[in-house]
Amino acid sequence: MGNKVCVAGVGMIPFMKPGQSDSWDVMAERAIRAAMQDAGITFDQVQQAFAGYVYGDSTAGQSAIYRVGITGIPIINVNNNCSTGSTALYLARQMVALGGADCVLAVGFEQMSPGALGSYFPDRKPAMEKFGEVQERVQGIETHSPLAAQMFGGGGVDYQNRYGAKDTTFAEISVKARQHAANNPLAIFRAPLTLEEVMASPKLYGPITRYQACPPTCGAAAAILCTPEFAAKHGVDASVEIKAQALTTDVAGAFEGASMMRVIGYDMTRNAAQQVYEEAGIGPEDVQVVELHDCFTANELITYEGLGLCGEGGAEQYILDHQNTYGGKHVTNPSGGLLSKGHPLGATGLAQCFELTKQLRGAAEKRQVENVTHALQHNLGLGGACVVTLYGRA
């Protein structure tokens, strides 16, 4: 990559339950305007835009962005399941790094419906067919539990079979998530949860209970990326830089064996993290704060090892020793994560960017992690795609 890429501005609106939010285009507009205000620029300075959403009509990105400005710039719509927001960010970063533009907008938004995720096209072959085939072969498919909960819960069972982690260890992640979210006014769930409350909530699959699953959420977030030269010319804060980034997809081995950990993206996470560390020339020990994809507690636990935050088989002790929170090796999901902040699919990756940019600027208020020099972002979508991004001070 050629140009350095700075995070010029970030914007995010409070995430809300379905039925309580503004329309998708209004939410996107609010997030874009907040990012522009943060960067101190006007829309006519934006040269390209990438709009991420999963549940929306084609060219919804144009409709949302037109509310801010209609200037004839390229607008590219992005859909990569739960990693959609980070995929838009990845494309925006590539465009700036490769010299295609000096100032690029990435925005993600979602207006979701209540309940578990489902297919909007039941009249045709499902895109997740290959994943379902492995699940049916390994653990079967239940009719009374959400499919995603079965897959990620199955990943948790796979981990337990390998390393013996207790059910309560998974639940501790939800307790931690609520403790962090209590300091985030943009999170949807900020009330504390006890371990007993998490364990007593309805069982979904394997070690996973209802309070260990992220809620369907509506929201939007945006980021403006630019070159250092653009920042200097226009008086933009260029103190946060994307140091390295990788987007990976599944490897064939994920579908050839009997591992649900691999089905839910462990390989993608590990491969993306390794690429990022190699590109940046640092390791996980140099990172202080992490926003990772905790759609279910099982995925957070597995991701600790995929990102190298602890060794293989070491996630349970890492959790029990409180190495995943303030005072430990890494503060994971200071925002409250998907479990507590919410998970509007198109917005999630850019909401993670919002949080980590604030952390590196020292502007995260009560959530602030001490002495942050590097921050790591992990956003995963079954189907599949995983984006890992490393931020640092410029």
C-alpha cells in the first residue's frame, strides 16, 4: 500500500431496539453528518463513498447519502453479512492507500426486525448451504433454536470438547460486557447482569443462553478516511492512523472436517490477525484495547485465541484472571460489544471504528483505557468474511 491512511472523523448514533429508531436513511444521515462534523469537513470534499447494509434494497446507499449531498461522486453499496461495516471501511482504506482518492466516506446502517436473523429469499438455494451441510453432519439441525445460535453454540461445544471450558466461563463474558456498556451512552443495554442472571436465562444451544446472544438492533455509524496531506491542507485531526488491515474468507478445511469452531470463522480470524501483525510489525502484546465480534459469548471466547490475545486453550484462564478487562492485558469491547451495545449488521464494523478512534484520541470518557498506542478491531460475517484492522497513533 502506498499512502498512509488517517481516520479523519467518526460518527455514531445511539443504537435502538427495532421499532424505536428513525428510518434507515435518517439514521445514516445523522451518522454521516456527525462524522463530517468530527472531521471538520463538508460533503463536497468527500470524493468517494462506500455504504454498508444487509437488509435493504439495492442503492439504499445512494438514497441515504443523497440526504447529505448530491455531488455525483462514486457510491458503492456493500453487503458482506455481519462484517459489512468493516468491509466498507476496508474498501475505503484501500481506495485512499492506493491513491484513488484523498478523502473517502464509509457508512453503515441497518433497520432490523425483531427476532432471530432469517433468510429473505426462501424461494431459492440458500447462500449458507455449505455451512448448513457441515452443521447437519456434525451436530444436526434443531427446529426450535435460531440457526445462528446453533452454529455459534456449536462452536462453543467444540471448544469445550477440546479444552474443557465451563459453561459459566462463557457467561462471564456477558457480565463483563454489561459492566463496560454501563459507561457507554450509545449502547442499547447498560443495566448490569449477574452471572446467575445470565445462566438462568433461556438456553439456546450448548453453553449459550439468551443473555449470551446479541440483540437485533437498529443504528448507523460512519468514518471519514483521508491522506495525511489532505488532513494537513484542511486542518483535519490526523492523529489516528490505520496501520494495517486484512480481509479474509473461509479456507477449504473449514468444510472438510468436523469442527464447528472452523465453521464459525476461527480460521478467517487467525489468518486475518496474522496478516495484520505481519504488516504492522507488531504483535498482540503491543495492543491495549480490542473491539471484537461478540455476536455470541462463544465467539468472543474463541476469538481471544484467534487474535492471539492468549494461547490456544488459554481463553478460560484469560477470562477468569480478568485479563480481558480494565487492569488486564487487553480491554476487550470497552463499548459493551455487540452483546450490550447492539448489532445493526451494516453499522457494527464502523461502530467499532468509532470506539477505537475515541480510545486512541483519549476521548472515550469513562470508558477510556490508559496509555493506548494500538487498538485492534475484529468484525466477522458468516458466509463468510472477516476483517481485522489495527489502529495506532500517527
